[in-house]
Amino acid sequence: MLPRERVLAAINHEEPDRVPIIIGGSAGKFYASAARTLARHFGIPEAELQPVPAGFKYILFHEKLWQELGVDVRFLYPQSCKKELYEAQQTGGEYVDEWGSKYKFTDPDGAWVDIETKPVLADADIPAIEAYPWPEPDALLIEGLRDRAEALHREGKYAIAVNRPFAGGIFDTAKYALRGTEQFLMDLALNQDLVGVLLDKVCHVQKRYYGMLLDEVGDLSDIIEIEDDLGSQHAPLISPKMYRQLIKPKHAELVSFIKQKAPHIKVLMHSDGAIRDFLPDFIEIGIDVVNPVQPGAGGMILDELKHEFGDHITFAGAVDVVGDHGLRGSADDVTTCVKQTIDALAPGGGYLLGPSHNFGPEIPAENILLMTEIAREYGRYAR
């Protein structure tokens, strides 16, 4: 099967020839050290590694890496509408994001940022939120995307996925960038009228950005990613009741908007942590794929997830990058982990194999190679 056929069969809950491999997007990127080591292994000059999106020096990429690893999906990465972001990342400096909040890069690889000042709407009331100058997408967002999508489409080989246009989704943006985590969690309990206005505004902006992306490359794409991290390592960040009352309607609105503009496209929800309680809601609003499926998080027991939800949603990721006996471990640990993950999630389709988060510097490059080798052999359905 061609990689695209393999991916779409799995998402449609059919068994392809083997488990598809997904690397890229929000959870599954190569941090610089891992990319450089793999490049040396495959004879790729380090100078040819490309940052994705352009300017993000901590996320490196080369097409040959995907080919050698047998990756079945190719991601399109929208550009930030803030060129200052790229400059700040290169210098370790500060930047103001699309929402108006100020950040500073805090490590030499430019991988992490800390918010520098109080979030821009931390003290705002409803009139101030309504009057705020909300961001609008500009042409930089889609720069180069159509050419990349058309080249992949002409090749006709790989599934094409569109990465999300913002660092955070509707919930994460309100929580982190605009109100601050502590304040927003209190708002959810004590100031729900304000929360409703804020989420309406953020959802409207996100729809504008997704609309521009879909107008540009939706006809050539198979998957598009949305995001909101709803779980900690141990439990949901908010109760399912609160999610259903306040956040779910906005997720449903965004998913509906996407599918109205591109009915063929599959929606992938990136949501970290202990999110088992939200899976019925994701299914109900039309989410097709959930990622990264972190097996060490509370309640995220793979065979139970497959039994309870596997007929209705596709799991992507799930190969443990956190525990000592996953991709951080020995070759035997990796072999056991990958095989157990395939055994739990692959039967009947509905599984795209990948890491349970990004490949950080603590993941040996040889373990990444081993993961994909096992996936391509042990992951065959006719074995």
C-alpha cells in the first residue's frame, strides 16, 4: 500500500498492510540533538537540516529522515504571523505573540519560552475583552504552504497533514496566554460569563486562522490538527462537567467549521495527559484522531482505551517517551514497549504509531530507529 492509503485505511478503522507511522506535528518532532544524531547516521549533512516552521531552530527536519524511518505522513507547518518570534528565538530574546502577551526564550536551543509579564487580559473585565484588538491572520501564515502541498500531492504518496496555526488551542490560549492559568481556572468556577465572552473571541480568531489555512491547502490535505491540553500527568485539569458546559461547545464549533469548509478532512486533536474522561466528547463532536496518547498518564491504559473507544476514534502516538522502560530505556525495553503498544492499539485499524510526545535530547537516536524498525516488521497485520 502507499503510505497515504495506509493512513486513511487506519483512520477509517480498517486494517492496512502495516501500522502507519506518524512523526511530526505537535507531538512527534525531533529536537535538534536527536535530529543531528539521526542525520549523521543516515549520512545527511547537518547543514541540510531544516527548521520547521522556518526559524524554529529546536525542531529540525530533513525529508530523508522521514523516508529512512518509514514515516507515512508529511506535515505542512504554518508560519507564525509574528516575524519577531523567529528573531527572538535565534537570539534568546523576547517577543510579543499574536495575542499580545510577552515571552522570553529560556534555553539555548530555543525550545522553551516563559511568559515575561502578566498575561495581557489577566485583569480585564468583559467590556475590556470585547474591546481588545484581537489578532487577524496575514499572508505570512500560509507562505510557501501551497507549493509544498502541491509537490506532495503530485507525488501522490504520503498523507498530508496541516499543523495547527497557534501554539495553543482555545482553552490553552485563554488559560496561558490571555488570563494566566491560576486566574483562568478560578474564572471557570467563579466568573463564567467572562469565560464565555473570552472563549467566543478566541474561537472566532482561531476560525479565521483555520479558514485561511483551509482556503489555501484544505483541498490537498487529509488531516488537520487542533489542540488543547486538557490533562495533567495524573488527572484532568478540569472536570468533565465543566468541560462540557464551557469548553466543549467551542471545540464543537471549531470542528464543525473545519468540516464545513473541507468535508473530507480528518480532524486530529492534540491533547496531552490524562484525557480519558473527554474521549466520549471528542467522539461526539466529530474528532477523528487523538494524539499523543500518553500511557503513563492517569487512566490512559492502552488496551482499555482501545476496548472502550477504539471503534470510534483513532489513536496516534502512544509509544512511551517518559517512562524508564520506553524509548528512554534499553533496546530490550524499546522492543517490548513498541510490541505491547501495537498489540494493544493496532487490531482492527484505528492506530497510527508514533511517540507519546516529542523526541527530546534524552531519547537515544538508536531507540528511535529501533521503534520504526519494529513498527515496520512487527506492525504488519499479516504476520
